[in-house]
Amino acid sequence: MSRTGGRAEDADGPAGAAATSRPGALARLRPPAPEEFRSAVHDPRVTARVGLFLGIAFLLVFVTGLVSHFLQNPLPWLPVLTTPVWGYRLTQGVHVATGIACIPLLVAKLYTVYPALFERPPVRGVVHALERASIALLVAASMFQLLTGLFNTFQWYPWQFGFVGVHYATAWVVVGSLLLHVGVKLPIIVTALRARVVDGEIADGAPLSPGRITDGTLHSVPDGDLAPVPAGRDPEAAATRRGFLAAVAVTVVGLTALTVGQTVRPLAAVSVLSPRDPRVGPQGLPINKTAAEAHVTETAVDPAWRLELEGPAGTRSLSRDDLLAMPQHEAVLPIACVEGWSASARWQGVRVRDLVALVTDDASSGGGASGPATARDLSVVSLQEVGSYGRSVLPAEHVAHGDTLLALRLEGEDLDVDHGFPARIIAPNRPGVLQTKWVARMSVVQA
Ligand SMILES: Nc1nc2c(c(=O)[nH]1)N[C@H]1C(S)=C(S)[C@@H](COP(=O)(O)O)O[C@H]1N2
Ligand SMILES: [Mo]
């Protein structure tokens, strides 16, 4: 059929669309309104349920993150706990596993609410503008935190900033904006959680004011429009909501199962997505940084190696044979890496407190002029000169603990050079990053 030059028909073509301003064409160009998103999943009852789990997960990640932070940066008034010995293994395992689980939860949560992006007018005043800004901050900070955290577990740092400091600071931004968000949304959260997901009914006695139910779907309404519309029954919408929540749950559980084996041995075989297999490595233990990467392959095996000890009562220089001639102690302790993998092992070596006693005058008297050997921090320096993990401080609590070792042997053999030969620190409930390998010098920190 030939069109005979009628301009109206031609207007559907690309050139014509630009040239005319018919209402239909314009309507297709404007952004959608929140009500135009028809999925039953865009519903405060779904948002609130996903949000509840996400909130609990964020709380867990935050608290375990604080534990890690204060183990690595002790406060003068906060005691460093040395028990349970597997404490950090648990808290950091939970930190990383929960952080990973937050990713699908956050995506699901954002999916349920994203029609609100198209809210009109975009701002209804100063308070509303501030509230929207705080949500933007929360979303941006959360995404940044979860993604950089995930990259960190893969030891992939496609950025210039120092991860640890930024991760810690951003955690406070997330928590602050989250508290504000929950506070602002509390009325709709309460209503939504008390309403049933399945059939669109609000449970008896629930306040209806912050939401409105139409077509079996609960909508939040702008302030002032508080009249509830009677709940309609919509089995299909209810099934969609239930199915969505089930899919989110399956995703979270599945993702966790596929990654948590890096710290839970029985799941190691199915942990195809975790960056580390805790069973693979010399002497059955993974390695984070090899001797070659730390540039210590020669110094670590040099027979001239001596442990230099410094304390208030003098200095000592001990060969590996000297150390092996001292009383040996055995301890089963995990390496628990900040990146989430952990593995337990049997270590043998000299108690750190016995070494400290050699350079403190209370070795025999039980407390000389400079006080008990175990009352002060110990600075530990590695042969490693490059990188940031070449030194650490053993807090006094760890120095005093009988299982804190300068380990010489692992699983009944000499330490592998990648595990820190000739000697390394291993202490209970201590972040892996502080279990300094290839120790060269230890000095009592003078008060
Ligand atoms: N000198 C030194 N010690 C170090 C490190 C390092 O890079 N250099 N890495 C630490 C980290 S991050 C971890 S998790 C443990 C790993 O110990 P492993 O390689 O014996 O398993 O060693 C710690 N000790
Ligand atoms: Mo680590």
C-alpha cells in the first residue's frame, strides 16, 4: 500500500517523530511514574522483608568488622581478647560470608523499590530532598562497600586508595545513613511487616496510615494521603511476591554454600566460587604471600639468620638451633585471614613469653625493676622489607598467653619457607594479617 503523502502517517517514521508533537509520541518519551510499574514485587511488604534481612546482615557485618578493626588497632582501654582461640576465625568468616550474602539481598531490595526513582515531583521540600539524598548516600556507600570488600577477598585492588582505611570509614557512612533511613521509614516498615505477603490483608490491629492497598498491593502514599483503600485479594500477585522472596532466599543460601567452604572445611569441595581452598597449600595450609613475593627467598634460608631479641634487660641473638634447644610447645591454632579464608593447623615452637623473659629481668625473680615480662607489648619485625605486613605488634595479652608461639614447625615438619621459615608468629584469636612470617627481630615496647 502506498501512502500518498499524508504528513500524519509519515510522522511515525523517525524524521516525522522529531518534527511533530502529538501527545502519544511525547507520552512515550517521558519517564514512567511509580504507579506504572505493575509487578507485585514493587510492594512495601516485599521491600520490608528483604530489608529486614539486609538490615540484620548489615548489622552483623558491621559488628564483626569492628571486632576486626579493634583487634588490628587496639584501644588503650579495650582489652584484647585471646580466647576463644577460634574467635577471629568465626567473626571474620561471618564478616566475609555475610558481606557476600548482602550483595543479592541489596540487589533484590533495590529492585523492589526502584520505581520510587521516578517519584514526581522529585523533591517536595527540604526534608524530602534531604531524605532522598540520604538514601542516595546509603545506596552508593553500600554498593561501594560490598563491591570493594568482595574484590578484596580476591586480592584484586583496581584502585589507588588504601582499602582498609576507606573500608572502615565507609562502614560508618553506611551505618549512619542506614539508621536515618530506618528511622524515616519506620511507620511503613512496621505496617508492611505486620501485613501478610500472601493475600493482601493487613493483620488485625495494624496501623494502616502509612500505606494503601490496591489490587492486593500495598503502596506507600505521600504524607497527608492516609486513607486506606480496602484490601483486594489477588492470588497471582501474592504468588509473585512469595516466589520472589523464595528466589532471594535460595540465591542467598546457594551463594553462601558456594563460598563459605573457604572457612568451613566440610563445604570446601562445593565452594567453587570462593577464591581460596583451605586445603590447598604446602603442609595443607593456604598461603597469602609467598617468600618470593615478599623477596625473602634468600634471607629466610640463610644459615646466618639470627633472631634478634631486645628488652629492658638487654639483647639476645638466637640461631634456629638455639630456639629448637629451648622448651618447645605445641598449639593447634587457625590462620584466619581478613579475606575470609581460614584453616586450623598444629604448630610447634617457643612460647613468646619465654623469649621475652630472656630480655626482661624478671626471668627468675618473677618481676624485677621493669615489671613482669608479659606486661608489655612486643614489636615484631620480619625479614620482609617490601609491602605493609612486614611488622606487627603483639599486645601484652597475647604475649602472656601460653599458646602464643614463635613457631618453628608446622604439622610435625620444619615450617615451609612460604609459611614463614625460619620462624613466624602464631597467636590465638589474632587476625591472619598480624601472624607475621619470617621474623627477624622482636623488641619489648618500652612504656
Ligand atoms: N611477613 C609477612 N607475614 C605475613 C604476611 C605477609 O605478607 N608478610 N601475610 C599475612 C597474612 S595476610 C596471612 S593470612 C598469613 C597467612 O599465613 P600462611 O601463608 O602461613 O597461611 O600470614 C600473615 N603473615
Ligand atoms: Mo591474610
